[in-house]
Amino acid sequence: MQASKTLLLTLLLGSLGFVFACDKSEPAALTPVAAAKAADQNTEAPSPNSDYLASGPIVVENQVDVAAQHFGVITSIKVDVGQPVHKGELLALLDDRQLAAEREAAEAKLHSAEANLQDWVAETGVAEADYQRAQAMRDAGINTQEELDHAHYKLVGSRYEVEKANQDLKNAQATLRALDLELEKTHIEAPFEGVVARRYVHLGQTVAPGDRLFWLTALGPLIVKFTLPGRLISRVKRGEQVEVSASDDPSTIHPANIVQLSPVVDPASETFEVVVEIVGATSDLRPGMTANVRLGSTR
């Protein structure tokens, strides 16, 4: 009897120990599907009205290396780095003495062609008068048909000479215009209003067509080029206003308008290009700087 009670007590204590052990064990791991659902429930979705911040370089539309268009030696430099210039202002000069001499010869030839044309015009007038007189004399039976034909051939030949002299004149005029164009190439002028950012040449340097002489840049209007994720292409519209600030001074805000949007998304980067133009004058932004662009809610 005593043995039975001892066995029953042992079994009861063992059952209680198993229950306590099960209560202290870690919970069973979730399945992958359950874990994904739990993660979605604990993750906050991005607000559809949040701003989007991008960055890109500040550039200007007019920015170019002014290159030589004619072979020659630099004889004069009129501007230097940092100097503002106007469109058409003289930047430098090439040695143009040979071209100037050729132009003088071409101009003299042009005057000769003009005089030759006038001479043949006068000769044609005389030939026309002779032909009319010969025609009247032939009608009166005073001269022969051969004399009339001779006067006619002389008139036709004079008219051909007038046409030839006219073509010679046009050729001389074209030659003179070509030399004028070549002379213009020795005068290096600013293609637009801006500032000289770099000077690549010095006095006495020999340059060839295509050699860089100056780097000229406009100071405005300032534009910023940047890219946005492709998912936003339908949410950004041309003409919308954005905020632009220098990357090292985000406190100064400048208004800007979206002026250009790429119509397609680049499949390699899944982005599209946006161009904004800064409104008004700025004192803290310059071409070449990096700017931050804040877009409003991309609903």
C-alpha cells in the first residue's frame, strides 16, 4: 500500500515538471508567409504627400569654348579671365596682313570687272544702233543682206560679251566676299553676353582652326539638371514650381520652375531627367555648383 502511494506521487510530480518546462520554452518560429505578413504590419508605408529631395549641377545654356577658325598668330588679346563681355565684342586678333593684301587684289579685280561690263554694255548699244541702221538700209535696198547679217552677228556677239562680263563680275564679288569672311575669322568675337571663365592662349602663339582660345560662359539663366525615379514620371509636371538651394547652404531658398522633362525612363537606371530654371537673380549660386532641389508633394 505504501509503495502504491509512492508511485502515484512520483507520477504526479513528473507531470507537473513537464507542464512547467513547456511554459518556460521559447515560442515556435513563424512560417515565412506569416513572418512576411508580420513585417508588413509593422512597416509604415511612405506618405504620398512627402517632399522629394534631389541634387544636380547648376549650369547655363550658353557656355562654350571659343575656338580659332583660321590659321594664324595671336597679335592682340583684348580681354582676360573674369571680364564681362557683350555679344560681338572683340576678344582677340590674329595676324591678317596676308589676307588684307589678298582682299585688296580681289577688290581691284572687282573694279576691273565692273568697268569691263560697262564697256561691253556700251559696245552692245553701238551694235544695236548699227543693226537698226543696217536693217533700214536693207529695207531701202541700199545695202546687201550680207551687210545686214554682219551687223546682226556683231550685235549677238556683243550681247554674249555682256553676259560673260556679268559672270566675271559675279565671280569677283564672290571672291571678295570669301576673303571678307576669312578676315572676319581673324577677329575673335564673343558669341553671346557673358564672362570670360578661362583664357588658353597668349600673345605670339600660333593657332590652327579648332584650337581653344577662351572659355566663355553666361551668368544666367541658371538651370539645374537632375534625375528622379521612374515611378514619379506621371506625378511631376512641366511648369511646376520647386525650391532650389546650394548644397553647402540649404537655408537660402530660391524658387525655380520645371522647364523640361524627359519623356521616357532610362531602362538602365530606371530614372528620368528633369531640368529646372531658377527664377530671378541670385548672389549665392554660380554655374558649376551643386544644388539641392526640393519638390513638393508628389501625389
